[in-house]
Amino acid sequence: MKFIETKIPDVKIIEPTVFGDERGFFMETFRTSLFNENCGEREFVQENHSKSSHGILRGLHYQTENTQGKLVRVVSGEVFDVAVDMREHSSTFGQWVGVVLSAENKRQLWVPEGFAHGFYVMSDEAEFVYKCTDYYNPKGDVSVKWDDPSIAIEWPLVDGKQPNLSDKDRAGVSFEQAPKF
């Protein structure tokens, strides 16, 4: 397993070693000792699986209570996955990292606590799996506008079409108004 640095040192790309032949493949997707050595000690308490169609954008989400770190991967399809630093006293505050995650490249992204997270579906469909370091708490849930100009995420929108958003994400707050850590 390879841990790859991003422009935000706390956010890591994790690339598994894949062993394959004509019968299929095998890969180790998680090992506590390697993860803790490269990303810091964490305990994962919840795992989620979602399925979304082409053009759907989910995010940018985080929780102010029961703050979650997320280890995310795609098991079917392809997404553009984004982490935004919401930690006011961080040297990378307000910066973002975007990575293509797909069933083909088998990469994962570590999104630590204190980051907003979102993804945009680039394939016909995508299935997204993620481990969380704390439980979902709807009372502390925040959605930051996906297209906030002060963050200026370069989403790879197909044909420049607006993404398909949930009501919650359409009503997201600006980065400036969003609670910080």
C-alpha cells in the first residue's frame, strides 16, 4: 500500500497494491498499523455505501459535532472527490484537494476531521464506500456551497452543465458563513 502526499499534508491518497490475473484481482484496502503510521491513529466506527448517478454532486459536508474523518473509495464508476480545510488555524485553511477516485484506479482518499467533503459523479453511476471515525449526527451537519467563489474548486463538470444537487446542498452556506474548527 502506498501513501501519497497531496498539497494539503493531512489529506492523503492511498493506493493499494493490486495482484491480478485472468481470474480477477486481490488487494488489501485497509490495514490499521499502516494507516496509523501514515495518517495518525484513528478508530473507524461506521461504514457507509452510497450509489449516485452521473452529474450528481454531494457536498460539501462536515459535522460540527461528532466530527468525522473519512476514508473514501469508489467500488463502481468514477468520481471527482474533494476535501476542503475548514480549520481556521491551519496553514492550509480554505484550500482544497481534488482527486479522481474510480473502481479502475482503486485509489482511496483520507479526509481528516476538520475538512468539508464532497464528490461529483463523472461516470453513468458510481458506488461510493467510506469509513468514518465518528457516527453521523444530523444536528451538527453542515453543507457548504459547492461553488463558493472563495474556495474556487475546479469541478470537472461535464459539458459545463450544473450538477444535480439535493435540496440540502442547494441551500448550502457560503464558506465565509460556515462554522470553522
